[in-house]
Amino acid sequence: MAIAITGATGKLGRLVVQKLKARIEPSSIVAIARDLTKCQELGVTARQGDYDQPEQLFEALVGIEAVLLISSSVDTGRVRHHRNVINAAMKAGVQRIVYTSTLHADWSPIGSASDHLATERALRGSGRAITILRNGWYTENYASSFRSAIASGILYGCAGDGKFSSASRADYADAAVEALIGVGHDDRTYELAGDSSYTLADAAAKLSLQTGKRIVYRNLPDTDYVAALIKAGIPEATAIKIASFDVAASNGALFHDGGQLSALIGHSTETLAKTISFITLSNIRGS
């Protein structure tokens, strides 16, 4: 069985390829990405596949039985990108499609949720066996914020008492691998999130504990948080997007206590404390 991963040179894609190589023959894995040179570095069959090039995607998916469609990172044209992959997979005769959606895609206020929901609908109309992985918050998303907090003693945000049920990127990669090569996942939708949840105030407390430095959480109105991010050198559009995730968390969009991720991957998800330990270590090393 040939398995393909789109977006294979991204942070999640690389992890999935790495973990798949430990489970199945590398010769059965096809890495697809826009940059063929980077793709070839992964140690598996590499094929060029640009989400904007339908014919190229078709050629990349010929002979593939199952494909992991890692969602496009663009904010404009995401659904078109995904439909290009789905249509190419149908044309190439791919039998199974696994897709990385977003947590609570059917009601989440996060701006990209509507794109993910539209993609889920397109997948259900594809006539293929599908598995939808509604990935929750990646703890690593807060790496830069945690590093800044270590330096300043203040963790800024606008999430209030909203809870994050985050897990590591490696946990979500494990879920993708299981969905691709495991059994019983056809036509299933999984709401994936970490085993434990925390507020940003909790995160600040854990940072304090691990660094031995007093770090507090300072909650700001979302407009003030955006302004602070811009002042720190973050482009306005990115700052607005970052703040929107905190606002979504305050409305419960990044909280889930169903335990589906750990059940799917067969082990507990990485704790916030463990992820923070990696972040603080890299901060000490200056990386």
C-alpha cells in the first residue's frame, strides 16, 4: 500500500513522515510538497505537488492508495487548495483520504473553521473512505510567547479564563499515522485535544515553576493585545489572527475533554510542563 503525505515538508508533515518510516517500509511512503528539493531530504519517495496546480497534484497521487491531506496554511484560497487535492485524489483513484481539520469545526468561532467545515463536506461527497482529524491547539504555538514571558516576567494574552486543551505536534502526528495505517478509522471524525487543560494563568505558573523566575499572566482587551503584538514587531494581520485564537479560547473553542486523542494514539498526550521544559531549554541555549 502506497501512502502519501501532502505538505510533507511542513512541521507536522515532517513528523508524520518520520513516524511512518518507523512503522512501515519507507518505500511505501510518498512525500508530496511544493519544494521538491526539501521533499527529497525526507528519505522517502518525493513528488512535487503544489496545492495551486491540480494536474501536478494528480500526477503526484497516481498509484497512491491512501493520502494524508494536511490543511493549507493560507488564509485566502484554503478551500480551493483542498478541493484541488480531493479532486486529484478522486481522478487518480486514491481510496482513502485522511484530513487535518480543526477542533469543533462545526461551531468554532475561529476564522478558518468555516474553511475546514467546507472541506469536510467536500470529502464526504468524494465517494472515498475518509477520516477527519479535528486537531486542537498545538502547545508549540505558544513557544514564542513563553520565551518572551521568560525574558519579561509577563505572559500577555486576551484569553481570560479560557482553557486550552493542547497537545504536542508529535501527538497529532501519531494520530495521523494511526489514521493512515490503523483499522476501524474509515468514515470517522475525531475531536482531538490534550488530556489536560490549562488557562494562560496556569501556563504562567508552570513557567515560573520551571524557570525559578516569577512570571505572571496579564490579560488584556483583545484590541490592546493586538496593539501590543504590533508594537513588538508582529505584522497587523498576524497580530489580529493571534489574538483571535485567545478570544476563541475564552469562548471554549480550544477546550475538549473527550480523551479521543490519547485513545487514538494509545498513550497519554504530552503534558504542558514537558513541552515548556523543551522551550525553556532552547531559550537558555539561545535557540
